[in-house]
Amino acid sequence: MAVTALLSSQARALLEADRGLLAELAYGLRGPFHVLFPDRFEANLRAFRAVMKAVGVEGQIHYAKKANKAACFVERCAEEGAGVDVASVGELRDALGHGVRGERIVVTGPAKADELLRLATHHGCLITVDSLDELERVARLEARIMLRALPPGRPHSRFGMTAEELDTALRRRGRARLEGFSFHLTGYDPAERAEVAAWLVEWCERTASPAVDTISIGGGFAVDYTGRPVDITGHRFHADRAFTDFYPYHSSVSGPDALRAVLSTGGLGRRLRERGIRLLIEPGRALLDQAGMTVFQVQGVKARDYGIITVDGTSLSLSEQWFNSEFLPEPRPVPVRPGGPFEACVGGASCLESDLLTWRRITLPGRPRAGDLLVYPNTAGYQMDSNESRFHELPLPPKVVIEADGRWRLDRAPS
């Protein structure tokens, strides 16, 4: 069974009615490129806000900037009064430079550099303190802080402080102003996230301070790429490679609905309202759902017992390989060639055997030709630039911003 991705109307128009624009961009940019839809990002942001408003919970949405380096998404955050989640000096400077106010920036990440702590304090950012030794450095600053807690049942996580360390931190926070608590939790289970959030509410109550009135539950809101369950049982991969860990490309509860599920579990939303506790969330992938796609040009096709399509970029520009996994949603050929089913994998232009964008042997409607395009859908979240590289002196794929009215521009100058 094909793993066919859902498409927004804007993406579908580019692939069908407006596909000439993609061909023109491929010719003009002379290499692979990413397409960005900032209006979709804004719609996702507003949908998350609508859930918080409907539940009656006060708080702030921080876009997890690590999910995509594009400037246009941070610009929309500034325009919409949304926050940004950063973890480095470069990310913080970029967010500030694109108009996001310091008080709307949360600084996460473990063992932050002194330069990052100083810059964040100067601009009034909210700093997530991950350990006691980090607290020793922050306590000398007049900083806004949250304490990151190690979730119960996750003793092997490298993030956060144990209950005993939190007790110590409450006594040693010095000049820093404590505003609340946060946690890092891998996975997409709304019930587990709600359970840990309720535990953080108890920590706010233990401080007996009205100023400690904030919890952050991070991200972890699944994205539904396919609209139906994904089953690749029996599918074959190039060189018989085996993958064991895939992103859950289908989820019946995703995006803003996942936040609604978190807030409804155990009456968490009601509890936050009654106690006057603010909720911070840090979605990345979920804000970028349908906000972009990636375009490669076919350079050649080799036919054996199945085809090997080589495109003009590398797997470094489709970052699921970084997680030793596979991006399962299948690329769309432009144009669609007739001629009957053509089974193939998709390889990059490098000299490495491991450089494959799609290891799974997928079936296209017909055999593509050199110059045709392969468009990977819904790649804005974590796929575009987690591990980009100039390997073989190839340029990094530029990002093309397409506005709702069809006009386009480059997100940043190509490098």
C-alpha cells in the first residue's frame, strides 16, 4: 500500500494547477529547494490558540525554532505576538533580530553557555534551568527562570532535575526570579503529558508563592501526515536495509486536538483555570504541519529489477536519515508520466552508498525522466535543515516562501 501524504489546497495547487512555477524555480535555482507556506504556519498557530481560549487557559505558545531555521516562521511569530523556543546564542539572536520580544522567548537546552545566559537575561527571556550547576551560574543574575523537572517514570532521561534536586534548587535560586516549572518528555501520549503537567502544578503549589504560576509542557503534539494508518508490512527496501523506528505518520489525535486531549485528561484544564496557572507549550513540528515541501530534480534513472532514481541533492536535505529512520510519505512526481507502475528507490547525487532519500521501494505511476521533479510533501517540520551539509561542494537548498496570493520570494539569501 502506498504511503500517500495529505496535501493542503496550497500544496495541491502547486503540484497540479501551478506546477509550472515549480519547474521555473527548479530551472532558476539550479538545484533542490524547499517551499514554505507561512500562512499555513499562522493558521496552525491560531488553531492552538483557539484550543487554549476554548478551555479557558491562559498562556503562551512558543515556536520550537529548532524544527526549521526559516526566517518567515519567526517573522510570523513576531507579527502574531507568539513566542519562540531557542537553545543557542544564534537562535536567540535570530529570533530577536526578526522582531520577537525577549519576554516572549523561552531558552531551553541543557547546560547553556554563559554567553547565552547573559544575553537571555539582558533581554528578559525566560530561562529553563536544567541542573543545579547551571542554577549556580544563573543565581548570580537577575534572570527569569523555570526549573526543569525530571518526569517520574523517566529516570534515564538526561534532562531535568530529580525531586531532591528541585528542593535544593528552591533554596538556592539567589537573585533569579522563579516563575514556574517545566519538563522534557519524549513521545506523543497526551495522557502521560497531562499526568506530568499535573505533577508540575503540585510543585507550583508547594512554593506557596503567587509569583510561581507557570508550567511548560513542551511540545510532543503529533502530526498526522497520511490521514489513515500506515502499514509497510511486506515492503522492501534497497539493499534489504531494515529500519526499526519510524515516526508515527498517522495519529487519530494530532496537532491542536492533541493539546485539547492533554487539557481534558484528568481535568487538567479546569485545574489550571482554578489555580490561575499559566500554560506554556513549545510545538515545532505541529506548527509546521503542511507548511512546506521539498523539491528535487531527477538527474538519472537506472533500471534493474527495480529502479534507482538519482536526484540533484543528497539525503542530508531530508533529515529523517539523521534519526536512522526513513521519511515514509512518498514523493509526488511532476509531471506524472504514463507507462505503468515503476518501482524504485530514490538516491542522492553523492558518492556514498548510504546516500538515499527513500530506501523503501516505492511505486510511481510511470518511469520519470531526467529533468522531472520529485516533490516530498510536508517536510517543514525537522526534515529541511537538521543536518544540512555542503558535501561535494553542493550548495544548501534555498527556501522559497510562497504567500497566499501566489507571490514568491527567497526566505534568506542562498548560501
